[in-house]
Amino acid sequence: MHRASQWYLLYQEHLRMYSATTKIRVRYGETDQMGFLYYGFYALYYEVGRAEAIRDLGLTYKELEEMGVMMPVVEMHAHYYRPALYDDLITVKTIVKELQDAPKIQFHSELYNEKGELLNKGVTTLVFVDAKEKKKVSMPQQLKNCLQPYFEKEN
Amino acid sequence: MHRASQWYLLYQEHLRMYSATTKIRVRYGETDQMGFLYYGFYALYYEVGRAEAIRDLGLTYKELEEMGVMMPVVEMHAHYYRPALYDDLITVKTIVKELQDAPKIQFHSELYNEKGELLNKGVTTLVFVDAKEKKKVSMPQQLKNCLQPYFEKEN
Amino acid sequence: MHRASQWYLLYQEHLRMYSATTKIRVRYGETDQMGFLYYGFYALYYEVGRAEAIRDLGLTYKELEEMGVMMPVVEMHAHYYRPALYDDLITVKTIVKELQDAPKIQFHSELYNEKGELLNKGVTTLVFVDAKEKKKVSMPQQLKNCLQPYFEKEN
Amino acid sequence: MHRASQWYLLYQEHLRMYSATTKIRVRYGETDQMGFLYYGFYALYYEVGRAEAIRDLGLTYKELEEMGVMMPVVEMHAHYYRPALYDDLITVKTIVKELQDAPKIQFHSELYNEKGELLNKGVTTLVFVDAKEKKKVSMPQQLKNCLQPYFEKEN
């Protein structure tokens, strides 16, 4: 394959993702005595980011739950680069990088402050669980339908 | 009535209550940038105090819930006298002052630091709700049986 | 005094207050296993309401702190009427009803869901403390200047 | 080198670590509407585990901070295997596996329920920062002195 085509494919690859942003202001109760957003509360910011990313697709996490699908987190990774401070208006960018066939979904989170500085990166992996059967299930069709267009290969 | 008997009755009155204590250490994530236990997190300390007070009676709040009784809080009052600091080992004293006939129960909480200084006083009122019917119900008999002995008038 | 004037004064009284509203969406991590916004986390909603009310005045709580004034909460009262549920978009109305000469300020909070139902009412009292001297001080002039116009008697 | 000696060294290696355990009961306010300990609050359990591990060494995190050393978290990994439920008494095992020369320390956390089932594993990396200079520094000598004996090679 020609070099150019390879780059083109990489570029295409890059295009095939879904991302959304939302803003969250750091609350006083979320700071600790270092004066930083407490390291444990980033998980709440990731959660809000994921919920808003799903809402932007025209669906809500609440509706998914009402359909009988729970989405417990099975894995979380977080890297803290710079502290988030009280009253900072944080931009949370949430990215789905691939549409897996597995009964799970992975969200990448990037948090920026108002100066545009990257504060934090997180990855959370959630599984789809049938609330009644307590069994893993594949991604609900409604969610798949919404995400699919962002991952289609162009010809 | 003689004065002496009045005092005796007051003394008796004082005896008729139920109280229990437990200890909670202030977590880093519970402090705010003032370096104090955040004012909102005292509610969690009251909750732990209530749960341990019930456990000391030989019952658990969890069991009450499994019997189909939920106990949402309908009112909370809190007075903050001195700050609780990181790593302070707080003594939470939880007191039931009266056994009401109403479908509710009131807990008084007092928080002390290791020097014995009073930091905070709180009062929470919880109602008993049938989880299925979503209706207020009277205090579960099991809980009443446990509390009754502390409120009996001696003859 | 005539009845009409009395009513007029009451009406005037009613006008002399400062209020502001903001919206907060209930996070998953803020719910408890009853499926309700946990009773302790309302304090965070009151806090956000107060911060946004001050921001609407053209000042920020952060700036007040940078001027050397801390505002610890000394008292909180909360009444829970209806539960707030996951993903509910809560309207928080924050009201200052009087401009006191004392070194404190009182905020009234009212929380409504999207149907306009009143969920919760709270009152928090904060004192002004000089961060260095650790002494109570009167309301910072900057904040007073911003609030004053809302409490002026018309002639 | 003989095989036997290799195994002996591995065995020795295994011995060279420091571990401590503490117990934490899941609070109602820490559960979410799935009825599980919310995924974000595990960070608080790791924190308590770390603080108690240091306390068991005869030092406290609070003292380290008073010496002018802050320990912000720069990385966290968490794996969720089974949910922790309300009122579960969780055993938190905290392990330091190596004494690095770098200005950081890594804690491994393992959470078990009362049946001894592994619920969660976490790894947190903290850096040592001089609070005044805002610069990374090496591990405070007091902490090093306490940990050293657990990592010494026997002759």
C-alpha cells in the first residue's frame, strides 16, 4: 500500500469517533485542604461527561436504565496533570474511540481549565448488565443506533 | 406536689432516652479548602451515628429496609460551633429523646473532638415509609420493641 | 395608619430582597439506594446556589476569599418535601431576605424540579471571618455595595 | 545460580513489602441508585487505607503535611470486580510493594467484603511536593525510616 493511502486511513480512523463536551464548575465542597479538587471527585466529572455525551446523542442514561440496562463501571484509570481549583469552570471532553462488539463501552475523558490547560485524563469502562437477569448483555440497540453513524467507514 | 418529687420526675425524665456513641475519623476528601470538614458532610456523620445507634439496639437499618421500610429524612437542623479538622477522631453521640406515636423518629447528634470540645449539634427527623405502598407507616414493631425499654416509666 | 398603606408597606417589604436562580442536574453519584438525591448532598446545591447568587451580583465568593474573608456556615436548616431524582434538572432559587448589621448573612434556598414542584427548602447562615485574625468581621464592603440597592427603601 | 536460590530470592522479594489493613463500613450516602457503593467513592476508601497504613508505621499523613510535604495523587487505577453494598464492612488492605528512589510512592489497595470476596483493586501513585516551593522532593526521611525495615535484604 502506498504511504499516502496509509496516512489517509489513519486520518479516517481519527475521524471515526464520537466526542462531546460539557462544562462543570468546581464546588467548594469538592475541594480538599490542599485547595484542589479532591482526586476522588473526578469520577463524578467523568460521570457527568458521559451522561451529557449520551444526551447529545438524543438518548439519556436514565432512559437506558428504564429500559432495564444498568451500566456499572468495571475499570477506571485517571491521570492528574494539574490541579483543578475552586470555582474553575472545567471543560469535560468525553470521547468514544471505538464501537466494540463486546458487552462494554469505553469512555475517554479529558478535563481542561479556562486557560485550555489539560488537567486530567481518565478512561472508564462500563459493562451493560440486564437489571433483572443480572447478566452482561450487548450494547442496547438504541445506543448502538445513535453511535453507529460516527463509526462508519466511508467508501 | 412537693418540690423534691418534681425534681425526681425531671431526673426520671432525663433517664428516659436512648443514646449511643460511635467514632469517625475525618477523611482528607471530606475537608474543604478552608481546611475544615465541609459543612455538607456532617449529614454523613449523623447518618453513621444513627446507623450505629440502631445497631447497638440489636437491629440494623439495613434489616429495617429489607423488611420493606424506608426512612427518608424530612428535616435536618445543624449548628456548627467549631470546625472538625482532617484526621480528627470525632465522637458522634446519637440520642433519641422521645418515642413518638407519629410515623417518624427524631435523632439528636452531638459531635465532639478528641479534646472533648463540642463541634456540632444536629437534629434529623426521619419518617417511616412502606417501600411498596409509598405511604407513611408507624414505627416498625421490631424497632419499637428495642427502644421501648429505654422509655419506660418506673413505678 | 390606614389599612391600604400597611399592605403597601408589606408589598414594599416583599420587594426588598435579593434573589437569583441557577440550575443543577442530579448526578448518579449523588443518588442513594432509595433512588433519591441523598439528603446530605443538598448542602452542595445550596452552596452552588449561593455562589451563583453572588456571581450574579458581579462578585465571586472566590474573590471574597482572596480578599481575606472566609465564610464558614454556622447554621443550616433543611426541609425535604419531595425527593429529587437522578438526572432531574433542579432549579435552585437563592434569596437574601435582609441585610443585617451583624457579621453574618443568611441565604434561603428553594429547590424545584422541572414540573415546578417544590422539593426542598433550606436556610444557611454564614459568618464573615478574617482569615488571618480568625475573627468575625462585618460584611465586606464590596458585597454590601452590591446588595444594598436591593434593600433600599423607596420614598 | 541454582534454581532453589532463585525461588528463595523470589520468596524474599515477596517478603519485602509493607502492608496494613483497616475496616470501613459502607455509608448510605455512598451508595447509588443501583444499590452499590458508587464507583467514585472507592478513592476515599483507598485514602483511608493509605492514611491508616502510614499511622500503623507510627507516623501520620497529617504530620507529614505539617512538616511541609504535600502528597497529591498523580495516577489512580481501579478495577471493580464485585459491588460493595450498603452496610458492608469492607476490609481495605494497603500494600507498598517497593521503596523507590523517585519522588513518589505507590500504594496498592485491595478491598474485601465480610465473606472474604475480593471486590476491588486499586493502585494510587502520589508524589511528594514541598508545600512552599511547590517542587517535587524525595520521600521525607521520617517516612523512609519507617518503611526501610520492611524492604531490607537479609544476609
